[in-house]
Amino acid sequence: MEEKTNTLPLTALSEGISALKEAENIRFIYNDDELIVADALRDIPDFRTYKMAFNVIVQCRRGEAQFELGNEAINFYAGQIFISHSHVTIGRIMVSPDFDGSVICISDQLLKTILQAQLGIWNRALYQRHYLIFEHEEQTEGRDEVGEMVIENFRRSTSPFKQDILVCLLRVACLMICERIMNQEHAETYKVKGARMDVLFQRFLENLSRRKVKKVSVAEYASELCITPKYLSTICRKVSGKSPVEWISEYVIQDITFYLLTTDLSAKEIATKMGFPNSSFFGKYVREHLGLSPTAYRQTKKSE
């Protein structure tokens, strides 16, 4: 397989749309600020490391791909469906020469509209694991699985309500994914723990992802939601199984690795940009979470 490297650091997938359009073999079915649907992913443009601005569903029809999600290496094969939530960092993409697939990218806001009461199923599964990989199911009763169903039905439609039809098709596809999630796990895990908790947890992650300086106290995040730090901890543990501190650290490390791998900023400049008091404290934080100093981590990853 050949590695795909980029000439530009990308901070969101939406910023890579112009690059995607330059790829001759990719067909855009739909593209706006809330939704991207593309088919024939044979000619993937040069990406290296970028932060996702969308929830992503990728279906691999042929070939295979390898990439890193955060610091985890992912292998993705023909017949599989890959799903991730927004705000994750993906990099070091390698694809086989015969790779082919389709992708659906959905904003957080549109996903709320599509899934409605079932949003908690999607969030709990993906926020606990960051991604899911399903084996493609055989067609049943003439239905195509997930991306194929959306793309083929939307492409064939000549209705004046084509955009509304697309949203309905996406709802069916996303509900099929939620059904797969519940079938794979104990359904009891995904029973609603409380609509208010789901909403507050989602707002906490939205606030966390938007912040340029993320490493602040749990109390500060709680105050933004008009709740106590103790209640925010309870929400996070019940909905995701992780504490607010763990979530904050996770997002901080994502930003650190992104800056180290896609920019030439020095450790001191990154520390200042991310709100660390000094480069010494920043270096200690990186070593604790990544096992290497900022410089060593950058050199190791770039030499791989």
C-alpha cells in the first residue's frame, strides 16, 4: 500500500473539500456545510493528519486501508463499514491500489436532527470507543447497506423534494447503525439514562471541542453548563464511562499531536498556543500521556 501525505495541514475535513474535488475518480453526490456524500473513493488526495469536523461513515467496497485514529492504528478491509464521531484526529492514511468505497460526513447538528431520541445510542457507543467497524451485512429484502442505500436511492431520485428525501434516507441508514450497535451489545446499556444528561453531556463535548485552550478546570466547564463540577462528573461517568478530566485530557492530547505532526511550531509555541504555563510543564504533560518528549514524539512519527 502507498502512504498518502499532505502538503497542507487540515484542521477540518470541510477544508479538504477543494482537494477532494481535484481527485478525478471521486464523485460528489451532495456537499454543503452540514452534509457531504461522496462515492468512488478510488483517488484519495494527499492527506496526512487532520481533525474531523463531521461524524463519518465510510464503506469499503474493495481493497483495504490503514490509518491512525488518535494514536491507534486502524486496519479497514473490503466489506467493512467504519464509523467515527466528530472531533477525532485521523492521519497516516495508506490505501491499497485497488481501494474503492463511499463516504458520508454528517455534522453534529444534522445528526441531532436525523437521530432525534436515538442520538444517545450513537453517542454512547462512539464516545466510549471513538470508532466502530461493522462487517457489511448481506442485502435483505432488496435493501442495500447504509451508504449504498443512501447514495443509490438519492442518485436515482428526480423528486422536487430530493433534499428532504436524502435526510429521510440518512435517518434510515443511521437507525440501521444504531440497531447494529444494540444488537452487538447488551441492549440494556443503551436505554435512555435521562434526556437532560444526554443533552448536557453533548453540550460539554461541544464546548470542549470548540475551545482553543482546552486544559482548564472541570469547574470552568461546569459553570458554562450552569451545573456543579460534581454533577458534570456524574453525567460523564453515566453517559460515557469516563470522567470530565479524562475527556479534557483526551481532547488536549489530540490537539497536541495535531500541532506536532502538521506544523513546524516549536514546543514552546505550542505550549503558549494551548494555554500551558510554560514549556517545561508542557513537556512533562506530553511525556506523561505520549511516553516521549514533544521533540522525540515529532521525530519518531515523522520517521515512521
